[in-house]
Amino acid sequence: MSKIHIDSLTKSYNNKVILSDIFISCDKGEIKGLIGRNGSGKSTLLKIVFGTEKAESKFVRVGNKVIKNISDGRNLINYLPQDNFLPDNISIKSLINLFLQKENRKIVLENEYVKPLLNKKNQDLSGGERRIIEILLIIHSNAEFILLDEPFNGVSPIMRDYIIEYIKKMKSSKGYIITDHDYENVINLADSIVYLQSGFLKEIKDKIELVELGYMTKTTYNTVYN
């Protein structure tokens, strides 16, 4: 089974270490939840893995292939950034035809939420509609591993639940690393969880550890997980 392996990843800003010797891996068919406080470096970590941000050091491998730059990772790793990335003045149907290969286009073109939007331009969509289009394009790309940064940003509760179920449905064919400020949904969606704090990554084996680390209150833990 294919795996993405990230090791020895270090990043500093202005002589301050943001990410220190990070190790993280994800199997195909696995959803890995990446959680941590705002500003802890979660988005930076995903950008470095994808190749759009540099690091002092990193080692990324997918299967037997070492990924040294964004070109090496083409068709292996894809990334959903926090901010909208699709051009405005193009119809949704054209974007789907542009971004996806033929075998994947039909799936997205016939999606129940996408069909009413096909003839609209991206600039005319709501923030939530844009997000679902972006997520579907990333998930149905040829990449084996998907990095999702704030996938629930700007979407309604109904669309958030749809996205969660869609990711679960599609997880057998890809591996996912997901981070979002809506940490409860990340925790509930993920097969395994890692916590980023002060530049270091910790594997969470039991949710009670998040209380001990000061990330979650005991009241929240008792209400949601007990």
C-alpha cells in the first residue's frame, strides 16, 4: 500500500523555529487529522509538503519516489489552500474540464451540488459554493495524497456534513491529511490525530491527551466524547 512519508522537516521565521524536525506519515486509505492552536504552523507544514513553501530541511517520499519539489509531486500530492484559488471569470463547467482528466470530469459534472452551478462563473458563486467546487476538484485529481487546509471554511453546516461524508466515501482510494479550526469535526473524521505545538508534532493516542495538553477543556471532552 502506498504511503506518504515526511521526515526531518524544519522551518524558521526570523530566527524563530516554527517547525522542528517534523515527522508525519499517512497511508492510502487513511485520514490523518492535524490539529493545533492558531499560528502553530499547520498551514505552513502543508505548504512545505506540497512544495509551495521552502524549508531549511525536509524529506518527502510517496511510495518509492522522493519528492524534492512541486514538479516531482505532480499526480502524487495535491493541496487545498485556505484561500480560494480558482480564477474568477471562468464558468464552473470550464474549470472542471480544465482541471480534471476525462474519467473524473463526469463524476463532478453530475454531482448534485455542482449541476446547478455549471453555467455560472466562479466569481458569481457564494463562498460555500466555491469551497465545494474546489474540494471536489482536488479530491478527483489524480493525486494519491490530498492535503486539505481549512476545508470547512465558509461552508454551511449542511455542506460541512456533506463534505465530511464525501471524504469518508472517497478515502479508500487516497490518503488525506486535514487541518481545520473546526477541530471537533477533524477529530471525528480522522483515523489518527497529530497535535502541533511549539514546533513539535505529537501523536495523539487518546483524546484525553488534548485536555492534558491544554488544547481542549475537560467540559468539552466530557460533553463531546464521553
